[in-house]
Amino acid sequence: MTMGATLFGLATGAATASSGLPAAVNYAIPTLFYSGVGQLAYAQLFALGAPFASVLAALVLINLRYLIYATIASTWPRPRSRLLRIVTPYFITETSFAMALQEPLGDRVRFLLGAGLTLWTTWVVTCVIGSLLADQLPPLKHGYAVPAIVLAPILMALIKGRLRIAVAAVAFVLGLVLFGLPFRLGPLAAGMAAIAIVLAASAIWERVR
Amino acid sequence: MIEFAAVLGLGLVLYAMKALPFVFGKVPQSRLGNQVLDLLPVGLLTALLLPPALIGAVQDPAVEALLAIGAVVAALGISALTGQAALSIAVGLIILAIAETI
């Protein structure tokens, strides 16, 4: 999993550095945001001179999925320590969340923290290296395929049972249709709509049968 | 300094979006709610990972697009058939690396 974080960290660090942000911000942003897409969006909006309110709105919309991941994670047994409760959500990302899902319910938060810490370290280090080597790194031509490859085993492990297979199929089709929605809201809308459609179809099927 | 303060403020907002549900969240338990929470990861991850890979590949030249799609399909297929996570990621990334060199 760190392979994917490394590739994206290098590419994101290089892209952020080329946006003209001050060096201190450039090095702090991977830690302060800990959101690759959010970081790229901020760098682009900064380069365009967008006002703060629109940057804030864009970042909130782009990161709405984290709200959902955190809501799902809040149903898992949470650590008793207040400090761990405060620190753990910082490490929620697609990868750490998906990895934690593979674990037994009681171990998920601990796993989220462990995997998250490893991925975060990789992310921050590679972002800084990417920033430093911005002029020398070739652009990643097929970066779009890396998340799907790296998270393929987790996705395939999750797609089990009729309902989940149906949700995956509908989410894929809707994801293609809604891809162009602004602020990267397409996947979020596609995932939620797929669940609504499949649950409604399932309820109708049960009634008819 | 202003840019740093802006990034710090935005970072706090992003953290709050993750922390508030986790620290204080009380999710009402119901059959429908549990079903939705069970299906959300599959729906979100599928929509987040696969369509961008396909759409990104379609915009590339034919050979590179085939290799990029092949890399994703190989990773998914090997995962489904063998359950070997490391093998599926390695094969997928090797095929993608070939596409990068073209």
C-alpha cells in the first residue's frame, strides 16, 4: 500500500511545488491537510488567486467522503483513551479505512491508527521529496490507474454477496455517468445513489416475491 | 504568513470533518441504517476507483490505454482468483510501469 502512497506523494509534492506556494506552506501542507486531492485542489486554486471562501467550500466538498468514512468508523468499538480518539480520525484516508475494513470489528480502530501512521509517514516524506525534485521528476502519465491497482485486493474482498455485487455494478455505471460533477462529487453521489437504487430494488423484489 | 494561516485554518476544518463524527458520533441503529453502512464502503470505493481509471485510460493513446486498463483488470482479476494482495498489486504496477515507458 505504501507503493501507491509513494507514487502519489512524489507526484503531488511536485505539483504543489510548481504552484508557487511559499516554501514553508509547501512543506507543511501534506501534514496539515493529509488529503492528496485536497492538496492538489488548494495548489490549483492558490495559483488562480481564488478567494478563501471558495477555496474552503471546494475543499469541504472534495473531502465530504471523509465525513462518511469517519461516520462509519464511529460505529466501530472506539478506544477508551481520549487522546487516541482525538488522534485516530486524523489518519482516516481511503487506504487506511479500506485496510481497517478487512480486520475484525474489535481491531479496526487500532489497525486504522497503525496503517494510517505508516501511510502518513510515507506520504509526508514523499511529498517533501517530490517538492524538492519538482523540476527533475517526469510527470506520471497514468497516475489515474494507481489507486485502483493498489486498492484492488481490498475492493475485491469487499465485493461479496448479492447486494454488494449489485451496489458495485451500479456504482461503477453511475460513477462513469456522474464523473464530470464539480468538486469531485461524482464518486460520492454515485456511491450513495447506487445504494439507494439497490436497496429500493431489493425491497420491491422482496414484496413481489 | 497569511498563506500559512489559511492552510492551517483549512487543515483544521478538514480534520474536524473526520474527527467530529468519530469523537462525538452516535449513529442510530436500525436495519436500514446498518444495511446502508454495510454497503457504503463498496459503493464509494467502486465509484471512486474504477470509473476514473477507465475514463483516464480512454483519453490516452490506444496502446497505453490498453496497458493501463490491463493493469487494473489484472490487479482485480488476480485478487479475485488468488486473494494474493501483494501479487496482484505487483503485477498491476509492473504492467502500468510498461505503459509509462512507452
